Amino acid sequence: MGSSPALHPQRSGDETTSTDEKPGVTAPAVAGEREEKSGTSTPPRLQPPELISKLTAEEREQLEKKLKRKIDLRLLPAVIIMYIMNYIDRNNIAAARLAGLERDLKLTSTEFQTAVSILFVG
């Protein structure tokens, strides 16, 4: 049985064209095909923006240090608060069990232990 040429694209170089498309209009090849031809799978190396590439090594180090501090100042307070709250919750769940948490919520022993495990994992 023959197949319709419109269903199977024709290959030319790194691009593919289909007989049902306009002549001269090509679509890029699939990435996997490109890797087979070149024999390598490493992506092209990204280049820094022009603004950064013009900086000296010392200026770039100072800029990176400022960026790290800014990220730390915005991220660490939230992480510290979450850690403290998790610690408080781990201590409170033991006290809540003694106060009747399992009885009030009608939890089985396994359900309570699952809740404790989830709490400890974070």
C-alpha cells in the first residue's frame, strides 16, 4: 500500500518541508534529529547580557555579593519562621494527644501517627 506524500514530510538539511505546505516555507527539525546528526547532546552555552559582560571580574563579584544578600534578606526570614512554626507544632502535637486530640477528632492510632509523620517531614 502506498502512503500519501502529505502525511510524510520530506527532509532537506536541518529543516523539514511537507508537500501540503507552501513552497519555500520550512519548519525547523525536531531536536532529537539534530542531536543524531551532530553526535552531541550538550546545549549551546548561554552568553551573559551585554551589561554584565562589560563588567570587570571585581565589579561582577561585588554585584553577585549584593544579589546574594538581597535574596538572603528576602528568603531567609520566611524560612526561619516556617522552621520555628514546624518545631512548635511538633511539640504541641504531643501535648494535644495527651489532652485528648485523638478522642475529639475520632482518630485511630494509625491516623494520628500518619499526621505526626507528615508534620515531621514538613
